[in-house]
Amino acid sequence: MVAALELYLDTDATRRIRVLWEALEAEGVQSLRYLLDQRHRPHVSLAVAPRLDPEQVAGALAGLTVAAPLRLSFQHAGQFVGRVLWLGPTPTPELLAHHAEVHARLTRAGVGLSEHYQPGRWVPHCTLSMRVPNALMAAAVRRCLEVLPIDARVVGAAVTDHARGIAHRLP
């Protein structure tokens, strides 16, 4: 498991993604619906690392509104190697600048972060499933396209490390 700095979505967008999780389950695709005893929240991760110290992250980001009032517009579905299915928000200049600022502050504080989430490499996304069977990928993508677009607002942020039971809210 990995630790992440997660941005949470407004109630309507969260509900719509949870409905999509249900539709994927109906297709036979294991979604993130049951992760963490159904406490997993749809989110976009700004940073990922093997471990994150919530106090170190909070200190590095002091004075910054991590849950910036960003508007996200999920316009497409995608797949990462390993059969990971996700929804992607349009990478607006505001989103990319916020991501870059978070990374700059964390890097200056000596927080080690995954290279895949570095500015210039990061693909903003909301993961739907970690293991879509190849035979079901077309049906899963079709389900995603049926609900897009999804407009969302960022309403919260937290440092999470579910393996260690950490969910530390940030401003």
C-alpha cells in the first residue's frame, strides 16, 4: 500500500462516481466500492509515496490551502498498465499550478515522492478499478462514457496511508 495526498470531491460528484462503481460491479468489474470497508472516497491524488508523515506534510504545506477551491471537469476515461481504470479531469492551468506548488513545497521539506506524480509526469485521475479483466475493459469504459462529463469541486484534502490507519485532514 502507498500513502497519498488526496483531494476530495463535492457531494454530487462523489455520488456520481459511487453510482459508477456500482455499474462497474454490475458488469463484473471489481471497483473501489468495497475498499476499506466502503470508507474509500473518490479522490484525485496530488502526491504519492511509500510513506508520508502527516505532520511533516502539514508543516511543508503550512499557509497553503491544499483543498484549493478548484473546479474539475472529468471528461475522459483512461487505463494505466496493469488494468487500472480511471476518470481524468481536464488538466487546467489552475490544477497543474496547484499540483506544482504542492510538489515544490514537499520537495523543499525533504519529502520523498513517487516519480510518477512529479510535475510534468503526473496524470490527474480518479481511480475506479485496480484490476479490470481484459475481457471486460470495453464494457467498463463504455460504462464510464455513459456518465461523463462529471463536473466537480474540490472540497477537502487529507494525507492518507490506509495500511497504517492514517487519514490526516489538511486545510
